[in-house]
Amino acid sequence: MRLRANVFVKLALGVFLIFAFVTILNLSMQVNTLKEKQYDLAQQVADKQIQVEKLRDEYASEIDDEYIKRVAKEELGYHDPGEIIYYNDLTK
């Protein structure tokens, strides 16, 4: 009877150790995945902070003729009279 209990205890301990190993391995993989996600999100935050700084600088700058010309050309597609615009649709 003592021998059966001893085998059962060893079997239960073996199953528990396998379960613990698999659980630790799974948690380790989850931690690595979350660290990668954290790094990606930190990069996105840094990019957004740069965009915010650019927008703050643009908002703080005075609206002068150069600013109006730049916005008209870049965002609205306007051009100066007599200005020739060349388009290049060739890809490298």
C-alpha cells in the first residue's frame, strides 16, 4: 500500500512539474510579446509628440505671405502665375 502511494505522489509531482514548466514558458512568451507591443507603442507616442511639436510651432508662427504661399502650394495645389510644374511618375 505504501508503494502505491509513493508512485502516485511521484506521478502527481511529475504532472505538476510539467504543468508548471508549460505555464512558465507560456507566461514568458506573453511577457516578450507585451514588451514588443510596449516598444511599438512607445515609438508611436514619440512620433505623435513630434507631430504635436510641429503643429504647435506652426500654430505659434505668424501668418505671413510666405506661410500663405506655402499652404496654397502644398495643401491646395495652387501655383504662381507663369510657374511651370513638372510631374515625374517614373519609379526607381
